[in-house]
Amino acid sequence: MPKGAANAMILTSKILFNKVLKTYTGITLWPFIVLKDTEREVGQGRYQVLINHERIHLRQQAEMLVVFFYVMYAFYYMRNRFRGQPHWSAYRNIPFERESYEKEGDLNYLKNRKFWQWREFA
Ligand SMILES: [Zn+2]
């Protein structure tokens, strides 16, 4: 089991994603992972990747004392927008997202991940 898995609290909310975060499937607000769909709905394999993506965010948030994660997340998003990127591209090019998307398929990634490794994706 990856480090941090034991203290991840996973919730499911249809309302949040159907009404507010319409194009997203999950969000991490330390120490919670909130997903649109249940494991039964997305299938076990896809679900594990989804959880891994969000767990990488949990690690990023914890090592930046949560608040600085959100400050930097917003900073990178705005920077990408000012550089002329459309919303989806600006979001995907946030270093925290780049790390999570690139490594979500590696279920052992968090076992060997270095402190502040997101910086390699900046
Ligand atoms: Zn993400």
C-alpha cells in the first residue's frame, strides 16, 4: 500500500461534479479526496489510477503545508493563462497536474517519490 494511503479519506459526491466541477472527475482537498464516481461505476483499474492521481496531490499538498500548494497552483494557472493558454491547457500544464497525470499510472510512484518532486515538472 502506498505511503499516505492509510490516511486518505475518500468521498463521493454527484452534486459537486454535476453542478459545479462539471468537467472534472476528482478533487483533492487535504486530507480529503472527493470523486465523482464510485469504484463500481468506473471499474477497479481506472479507479486505482484515479485515486493514485489524487494521492499524488495529497502528497504535494502535505509537503507544501496545504496553503502554499493552493497559492502556487493558482500562480501557475494564472501564469499559463497570461501566456495565452486556454483554460484546459493552462490547467494541464500546472506542474502539480503534470506530475499527477504523468505518474498516475505508476501505482508505486509515491513509494519512491522525492520531496518536492513536482518541481521537476515545472
Ligand atoms: Zn489533478
